[in-house]
Amino acid sequence: MLELNNHDSTNDENTQGQEQAETEQDYIMKLNRNEAFFLDDNLTLMLQREEDEQKVYSMRPVQMTAGLAVPLELMDKIGKAVLYTTMPENQGKEYAFVIHISELYMIREVALSSISMEGEPVGINLKRKICALLYTTALEQESKDAWVNSMLTCVNLDIQISANDDADS
């Protein structure tokens, strides 16, 4: 049974919790050595000061040497990717880790499509990985919706044609 206009606080809290869970969904990101080095070079640690007016600042000047200041958790993940991908026994392997949606958007900000390292299009590779994680489900849903709409359009036409044929008879 579908209930309409039910706005008790329990349902509102559940809805807010579901929305928060959807936006805080974790993804699995994989980085190779060049991608890990590129991110490590282009991100800097975001720090917070309690006594200062400016609550957040970065370790390096963002405009000069780093593309974006990010939280410690993301810096740790990138650091682990650098270490893992540079170990001799892991040569050629990607480091896989859990990443949050906000961290994906942070990486997307520095992943310029024109960036290459050792002949590898690192920026394009990172953008494709990020967009695949963020948008694959939405694109699949859009495709399904378009297919359903096209099928419904055909059904509606067939019904209208059949109704017209029946009226003519």
C-alpha cells in the first residue's frame, strides 16, 4: 500500500539517511604507478587551524606547486598507491582502494586530459576511471529508460491504430 503525504519524523529521518548513504557511497578505485605519482605530485594536504580566521589551508601553495588541497585520508590512499605500485613484486599491477564520491570529484579536478607521463595519457585514464565509477549506473539507467520509452511509444501507436481500425469497421 502506498501512503501519500506521510511526513512523520521517522520517515523524514529514514529518507535523509538513505539520501546520505547514496551520496556517501564508496567506490573501488584502481591506480597504476604513473597515475599514483601524478596524483601524489598534484595534490597537497589540507590542514585546519582552530585559532586562525582561515580554518583550512594547504601545506604547499595550491596555485604554484599543487593542483588541489585534499584531506589526509585521500593523501594516505595515494601514498599507499605510490608505495604499492613501486614495489618490485607489484611491477605493472594497480593498487585498488575504497574511495568516496567526494574524493573522486577532488581527483577529477586535477586530472587534466592533456597530462601524460612516460607516454601514458594519465589525465585521460584518470578521467575515464572516475567517470566510469560516477556515471556508469546513470548511463545504463538512461539507456533502459530510453528503451522502455521507445517500447511504450510503439505500444501507444499500436493501440491507437487498432482503435482507429475498430472504429472504421
